[in-house]
Amino acid sequence: MSSSHGVWSGNGQTILYAPYIYESVGPEHLWNPLTVHAFFARHWTSSIYVALAYVVLINALQRVMESRKPLSMKTVLFLWNGTLAVFSFMGTWRFGIEFYHTLTTRPFTDSVCFSVDPNGPASFWACMFALSKVAELGDTVFLVIRKRPVIFLHWYHHAVVLIYCWHSGFFILLPWRFTFRWAIRLDRRVSFNCDVDVSSCRGYREKVFACLFCYTVFLFSIEIWNNCLILVNYAYSIRTTAQDFFLHQVLQL
């Protein structure tokens, strides 16, 4: 198995990534990691306001629809779900190529410890993944105007994942964000399954609830692990600084 890695530097950050060269590159050649990282660095906090506005809007819209008849919107809903299904398929396919290559040709730890190539198509789809979380808020709007039940896990999942993804869009360049590869891969798979289930209208509520629940648990597990790494690194840096101070200032070594 290969164990080599690449180094990328930009916007004051340096990361190690697992190299992979795609056989073909489409619109991903327009990708500019420096510009996108700068965008998320400046605007990731906007996702918090968007999430809050989303929750308020959904609750307000539910009150408005209480005295109104549900809207059918079958054609619009079909086009909406079809577009999301195509997008999910493309993201699953293109990002999955790099993911599969990393798992099959490198040690398992590389899929966690090394980032994707910031200049490659995988990073382009990681960006599309984060941006798509804003569009996916529309799923809840369709549920409300059709007077379908909106469970807590549904809107909570959309709000939390939106903030997590935009936050990771900036901090993915830091070592403890490399697990974002696994979060993206799992979410693309879950989203594609949900879109297919919606389009076929089979077991929609049960399957979507199971997918959202499992993904949310996985997401929180990643966050707990990341925060533990941050605390360990912080504690180690404090310990190292204290030792250096004691050796050089107290013992005059």
C-alpha cells in the first residue's frame, strides 16, 4: 500500500493530503481552493443566521398552513427531487472515486489523517456538498406546504449539518477536520438513497428517518472525536511550553 502524501499551502494554512489523479476532469477544472477557502473563512458564520432563519420560517409557515389546504405541487416536487437525485449521484460518484482509491490503495488511517487533494475534483465536490446544504432546506418547505408532518430530527438535522459543513469549509484545512472525508461520503450516500426513495414513494418516512438518525449520530461522533483531539493537542502544547519554561528559565539549561 502507498503511504506517500502531498503538501499544500495557502491562506496561511498547510495541509497533508493523499494524492490522487482523476482520469478525466470536467467542470471541476474551474475549482480554485484559495478563493473558496477565503469565502468560507469570511462567511461561515452566515450559516448560523441562515439556520436560525430557516427554523423561524418553518414554524411560521406551519402556522400559516394550519387554515389552508395542502398544495399538491407534484410536478415541481418531481423536478426538485430529480435535480437533487442527479446532484447526489454525481457527488457520490466523483467523490467516491477518490474515497475508494484511498481505502483500497492506502492504509485505513490515511483516509482519516490525510485530507483530499485541495486542487482536485474531490475538493470541488466537497465545496458543492457544503453549498448544497442551503438548497436542501427547501425539502422542509415542501413538506410544510403539503401539510406533511415535520419531525424534530428533520429540521434539526438540516440546521446542524448546514452549520457543520460551512464551519468545516474553513477549518477543513486543520488536522482535526480530515475526518470530513468520511462525513461527506456518508452524507452523499444517505442523500442519494433518500432521493431515490422519495421518487419511488416506497417506505419514505421510515427509511428517511433511519438515514437521518444514523447520519446525525455519526456526525456527532466525529465532532466528539475531533474535539477530543483538539483538547489533547492543546493540553500537550501547554505541557510542552511549561516544560520548556522550567528547563530554560528555572534550571537555566
